[in-house]
Amino acid sequence: MSTSPSSPAAPISYKDAGVDIVAGDALVERIKPLAKKTLREGVLAGIGGFGALFEVPKRYQEPVLVSGTDGVGTKLKLAFEWQMHDTVGIDLVAMSVNDVLVQGAEPLFFLDYFACGQLNVDTAAAVVGGIAKGCELSGCALIGGETAEMPGMYPAGEYDLAGFAVGVVEKSKILTGQDVRPGDVVLGLASAGVHSNGFSLVRKVIERACQQGGLPDTLDGQPFKQAIMAPTKLYVKSVLQALAQHPIKALAHITGGGLLENIPRVLPAGMAAHLRAGSWPQSELFAWLQSVAGIDDLEMNRTFNNGIGMVVVVDAAQADATAATLRAAGETVYAIGVIAEQGTGQPVEVK
């Protein structure tokens, strides 16, 4: 019995499979001028190659590289819902460069990873524009990254972000916190808002508020959505100025875990931070979150930065001068506590 040959199937292109190479190329061309604005000493080759090249500045005698990586977390869910993509890139940079800063390091360069199901060039360019802005504000070069279009992996209109920063510090100037002693002063640098932690709870609070009668029009003088989505503050330039002028003993970036879990990470064994309740103001934003969530002060200080985005520990004799330098560099600074021996108490107490 004979059979007739079947007709050849139509060819399937990569675009038919959901990946648009032309759109990817268009994005790269949009990114190049953004990255160019972030160039600094040390960049040998950046966007476009298989690998980016960076030379450690020659002014360092014993350079130690410090690396950090992070994402933006579920804050992205609100970015998708509210179509606010231009600042989450700043969050991405800040979460990593603030972390490497804590060990006294100057951020050198940053790389990002943007993944989506279907590439929207305008959305991706807005996100990368924020990344470039964050790098520019922290003196950090955007020298590479990856845009991954993966059909079926992400819902329409959604994407994920990750990134990492590399910084450098003189070996003799690495901040370890090991010389923190009782009587040292704890300075708190004001945050810009929620930053990029605790958004699973923030989203629940927004949901509850909508069910209970609605959202406020403004918080702290900003439209509600802008207040919620305010990007993570970049502390790099101001803190580097302070480090160059004062013998700072320790720094703590207040991220997930809040004040209660991040400060102990930079204290030596047997030391505790005694923070004074009310020594820094609670913003309308955090007061609203606490009220709607119905949580106590302990939970606020363990979930959110609660108004303090970076902690600086200095000798009491250096506290006023260090605070003055930070204020002159644009920071809002509060003396929020002192270091004491831990004894039988918690490593951080707010009373």
C-alpha cells in the first residue's frame, strides 16, 4: 500500500517561538548611551562584549575586592500593577552598593540581569535607565549585564531583576566592627521610605486598606504611590566622604530584618546597641503601615527600616564631627543610641 509524502512543515523562527532578537538589539542600542554616562576610571571594556573589563585604580596599595548581589523582591509586583518601572533599577543598584559600602568599600562596577517572558523595549529601557541612574549617583560604572527573554517563564508584563556590585577597599581600612566598644555612639541616617524590603507585608496592608475604605491620597507630602515606591537611598558618596575624614568603626545597611537583625551583624561578640525610642521621627508612611497592619513597635523594627536606612557607629568623641560631615553631604542624621555590653539582654534593644 503506497502513501503520499506529507507536505513539509512551515519553518518556525526564533521569533515564532517567542524570542525577538530585533527587539533585543534595539534595547542594547537604547542602553549604550545610558551606560556611557556611568563610565569612570578603571573601565577598559563595557557594554557589548562577552565580558566586561575593569582595572582596579592604581591609587590602592593593597586592594581588596568586595562583592554584593541582590534583587528588588516583591516590590516589583507593585511596579507591574502601577506601571512604575523607572525607579526599581535604582533600588537594584542601591541594595548591592550600600551592602559593599558597609565594609568600607568604594563601589567600582555593577552588572544587571533582566529576565522576562516577552521583551517590551520601552519597559526594559525604563528599568535599565533607573539602573544607570543608580550607578551614576553612586559613582559606579554599569559595565555589563544580561537581558533574557524566556517565553513561558513569566506572566505577560512581568519581569525579574537581579544584579551585583564589586567594590574595593584598602586591606588596612576594611570595616569589621571588631573595635566597637561600650560608649560608642550609634548614628542613624534617614531612609527615603520603605526602600526594598518588607513589600510582601506592604502589599497586604494596601489590600486591607482598600477593603477598609481606601488609600490615603498622600503620605509625607508625596502622592501615595510615589511614597510607597520611593527608591532605596544611595548612601555611597556621603558615607565615603565621612570615611575619608573620620575613624568610623562600623556601618550597617538596614534591609531585611530591620534594625533588630542588621545592627548585630557588625558588632563584636558581647556588644549590644541600645537605641532610644523616639530619637528619630516616624514618618507618615511608616505610621500608616503600622496602624493598618496593627503591629507593635518590635515588629516594625524587625520588618522595616522604620526610617533609618544606614547605621554608623563611631567613638563618642567623633560623633558630632561625623554627623556634621554627613549632614553637609546631604544626609539627615540622628543620634539614636549607644553601644553597651550585652549582658543578658538582646543585641539590639529599643527603649
